[in-house]
Amino acid sequence: MGQGLVMVIAQCAAEELGMPYERVRVLLSDRTRRPTAPDNASRQTYVTGNAARLAASTLRRQWRRWSQRCATFRRTRSASRKV
């Protein structure tokens, strides 16, 4: 993957998550299963970059829901202690 694809994937995910791309770790597929698979750089950038962006968007929504649940739990727990 010498086309800079890893950097592009990290940048797509980082932009969606609102964090520096240096904090995003990209895990590559196992090339031993299909060592002769073509890379097709321009198509890979489009497809893989969008997949990373969509996955990061899903992750961001899940983080937001989890954060809201934690805040609700804290408020509920705090209110029950006052009684």
C-alpha cells in the first residue's frame, strides 16, 4: 500500500471523529489470504476512505449515546442519594 492509503484512511476517520489523524490507528487486511490482490489506488482511496468515514460516524453516534446514558445514570444516582 505505497499510495498513501493508510494516511488517507486515518484522515477520513479523524475528520469524522474530530481528532488529529495521528491518534487514529489503521489496521490493514491480511494480505496472506490474497497476496496477489490488486490495489487499484484510486478506487481503494474512494471505497476505503468512505468506509472509514462511515465507520467513524457510527462510532461517534455510539459514543454520544453512551455519553448521554452515563450522564443520565449519574443524575439518577445523585438524585437517589439526596433522598
